[in-house]
Amino acid sequence: MRRTTSVLLSLSALLAASALTVPTAVAAPEADRPAAAPAGWEAVDATALARITGEKDARRAPLAAGDAAATAAAEPELLAVQSVRNNRFVATEKSYAEPNTGVQRARSTEFGGSWESYAFEWDDASQTYALRSLANNRYVAVEKNYTGSAQNVLRARSTSAGGWERFVLYYNETLDRWALQSTLNGLYVTMENGYTGSLQYALRARSAEVTGSWEQFVLYDIGA
């Protein structure tokens, strides 16, 4: 039987597609520019991630009742992500129609299985992570070319990991939380709690700084 142990992830999704409701207008992302590591945060490689995860007290994710698929054996590198802002788990919307397939949203009240599971794959050469969704086996990309309130939305749609799919993982020891920074635009991943409609709770790489719970997440380490 699978257990899930949590580690706080400071990481700080849906496109405005033709078939989906367009959300109310919001401020556009700040101009693309590299963002330096915020005070109190440090970049974390695969070795440090494993060490920090192992040092934390074990927690169990609120597994959805009766979810047989979620009890299958899992690999140690698999993670579930929960938004600190709204206490919901990030899910891959694999059933949405194109071009919205695979959008990332913090919308699940329970951890139910593959829809909320990710493999954080470390690349030593670039010192970055790629996030592979277990829901559709696709890598999460930052949609930099989208416009309006969907610009820089995160979507699990890539079959391989390149610049659009690379993230730096930061850890704050004092807060015991994590943050993700896109290498494509240098901005931090944020959960859009203030959105409405189809983009509600979407994840976007649009913050120049880690300002609080909008950019912070709980990371659950899914162990066997």
C-alpha cells in the first residue's frame, strides 16, 4: 500500500480557449526578466531535495476514498503538489480539449492519484528540473506565447524537456517551503487564486518575486 510523505514546496491552468469560459480581466504578467533568488531561498539540486525530504516528518496526503489507482506502488521521485494559498492539490486537466489539454490547476480537494502526481526529473547539466505529469506522461511547459490572462500558463503538453519545460527549485529553510522559477522567462510560478471561470486556480510563471502564499506549495513525496 502506498504512503505519501509531505515536504513543503515553495513553488510558486487553463487557457482562455474557444470552448471554455474566459476569466475576468486581470493584470498582465510583469515584463520578462531574470529574477534573482529571493532572500532566504536557495536553489536545490536532486541530492539536496532527497536530503530535505528525508529530514521532514512524515505526513499522509488526504487520499480520495475508494481510489484504487492511487494505491498502486509509486516511485520515490514522484511528488504531489498542494497550493498553500487555497490548500488544493495541483491537477493536470488532461480531459480538456485542445489547445487547453494538460493545463495545470490547483483545484483538487484531495490527492486522488495520477492526475495530481508529478515526477521531478533533475538535469545535472542545466541544474534544473523538468516536471512530468503522470496523468498524461507529458512535461509541463510555460506557454510564453499565449496572451492576456493566459500568458505563461503551465501546461503538461510536451513529449520532451527543453527550455520551455525547465525550472529551478528553491527552498526556504525558515519557512520549510519551496518555490519554482521558470528558466524560460525567469519568473516564479504562481497560483491564480483571484481568477474566475476556466482559469480559476491556474498556475502561471508570472511573479518576479516570491511574495507569499501565492507562490508557495506543499510538496508530497509519494513513497512505496
